[in-house]
Amino acid sequence: MTDLLEHDLIRTLRQHGDAVVEVPVGMRDAIEGRARRRRRARRAVLSGGLALAVLAVAVGGWQVARPARTDHGLAPATVVSVKPSPARIARPVAPSGKPTVRPLDQTWPAAVERMPATAPGGAKVLPVGVLDASQLLVAEKGQGEQTSALLRYDLRKQTFASVADLRPIGSLRKYFAQSFATDDRTVAWNAEGQDAHGKQVTEFVAADLAGGHERLLATVPGALGVTPLELVDHRWLVYSGATGVRRISLSGNGKPELVPGGRGLRLTSWPWASTLTDPSGSRHPVVLTNLETGARRTFSAAGMWTRDCVPDWCVGSQRNRTTLLGPTPGSRTVVAPRSLAATGRFGRNRFVDATYGDRNVLWDIKTGTLASYGGRPTLVIDHQTCLICWPDPSDPDRLLVFDGAAVR
């Protein structure tokens, strides 16, 4: 869960209190402490944080390409293999009443890899995405708070390769990258900043994984913050906008358009979108809509505070217990032990980011396993990705990286 989602959840809990929003006992304190630890971790890992202040662009129009880019002394990245789709879990399993909780690298050792903490030029790096089973998308930190480049790291060959140059090419100020999306050909991201008049704007940018110029796809007014992004059919960049699910052509016509049927919804994982538009959650029934077929699934239970939903399950709190809720009819529930508090989203439809007592854990709903993590972690958790990275305690020059897609 990102700091932004944690902030929204903390704000909602403080405003409404338990009289309106039913949450597990101690959840508010756990989330606030978690947010503080994440902020300290971010400062420690990158001497000021991986805020991903990455791009400064002030060029109008569409399909604007950056001038000749530098290669950082690295070879261009090649295209990658297609990532497997997240599995759907038909029968989730709750942890036992007194579960054994071991660290991630001991629970799923085959899913944990090691990589350098710095690129060949000496700049610090952190993973921000998974390209395929053997390649990570990593951000290279430049001067100050800016990230200078996106790189590919090959876990098998133990080599870096250039993907995208993120140096400023215009006059936008206070520019921060927020979200990334990849497929087997392209990486895309949204970033926000201030124009010459001090107005906040969000820009959408794409680059070929095989190397080439970064190109500006579109500029929209306002700040979207961290928002779900997905690349669809090598044709569209789909995202959650202020009025619903929108898309931008990768050909770069510069005009985002509403996805048919997506008005008022928030993208969960293409092609699904949800009425759960508040990142901090909702106490109302949630409807998921397949924007390709029009199929709908409704999740509703009395007293349920819903945090996140995938096509088969929602996660939230009911009667002070972390609960998985299935769709109607039936509305099957799976109830976790009282000490487990879900604080984040689903990762790859299979893992739930949570706390167990004073420990950060992943709940594997396929097996009921809980695994802990700590050590100043960086998390990228959404419906397509479950990536956790932390410093290797045995080697300060390396990072440990957990990829949920590698858990069998």
C-alpha cells in the first residue's frame, strides 16, 4: 500500500470513527505506525526517498518525443516475454487461529532474488515493476529528488539495460512520477507537476522497452496522484480519471476518452472496474463491471467495510474481523483471526497486504500462509504485481526482491 492510500485511510478513520466505519481493533494505530515506518524507510533507502520525481515536460501538442537520449553506458533493453495473468482463487483459506509466521525469504525462498543496490554508474536503484519472470523494471536515482532513468535488470544475466531516460526536457516544476504500467513492448507512466502559471497538470508518457525516444501521449489538468494504469492490446493506456475509467491511444492523439461503460468507476484490473472509487474503502455494496463484456458482480454484506476487490473476492472488515467476501448470490465469507488486520490491497489477486500483531505480513489466500517482511521495505502491490524489496541484511550493497508471481 502506498503512502497516499495510507494517508487517505487514516484521514477517513479519523473523520468517521468506529461509529460509522467498522474496522478491527487497533487498525488505526497500526496503519499510522506503518505509514511512519514507510516514510522513514524511504528516506533511509534513497537519502530523501523514492518519490520518483522523474520528469519535467512542458511541451504542448501530442506524440512529442525527447531529443537524442543518453544510454548511461548500458545496452538498450530488448522486448520481454508476456507476463502470466494472475491466478483466480476459487476457495481462499484463512490462517489458523495461531499461525506460524516466518519471513518472506524463508517462507518462499524460490520467489526471492538478489540484485545490486546500485547501477553500474553508482546511482542507487529500486525495483518499480516486474517485466517478466527474469527481468525487473528499476528506477535509477539521479541528483536531488529526481529519478534519472528507468532500467531493466536481468536477474539471470545479472545485467542492467537502458529503458527510458527521465531527465527534464521542459520547464514543468515539482514533477513526480506516480504509477507505471508495462507489457511485453512498452512502459508507460503518469506524472504530475506545475506549469508556468502554477497550475497542476498530469502528463502521460510512454517509451519502448526495446529502447527509443520517450513520447508524451497526453496532458490533462489537475493531479491524479497514484492511479491504476494498464496497457491494453498494444493500443491503449487505460487509467482511472476524475470522471471514470479513461483511455489514451498509444499512437498519441493527445485526447483521453471515456471507456464505454466506465463512467463513475475506478479501474481495478483490466477489463474490470469498480464502484469502489475511494482508495480508503467504503461501507456500501460494491459492483464490479467487465468493461469488455458488460458482466457485473455485486458484493454486499451488512456491516462490511470494503477495502479492495478483485473479480472473485473483496477484502475488508466485518464485525471487527478481516473478512473476504464473495459475490452475490451466496456472499460467501472467509474470516481471518482477530490479530490479522488487512491494511492494503490484493497483490496479484492472491496476496493481501496486512499486519499481524506488530508485524507487516502477506496473507496468501490460496494456502492460508502468513509471511512477514521488514527491513525498510519498498512495496509495489496491485492486482497485477506483488513486489517487495528490502536491503539484504548480509550485504549492504545488495537488495532482496520478492516477486509474488514466482510463488507456486
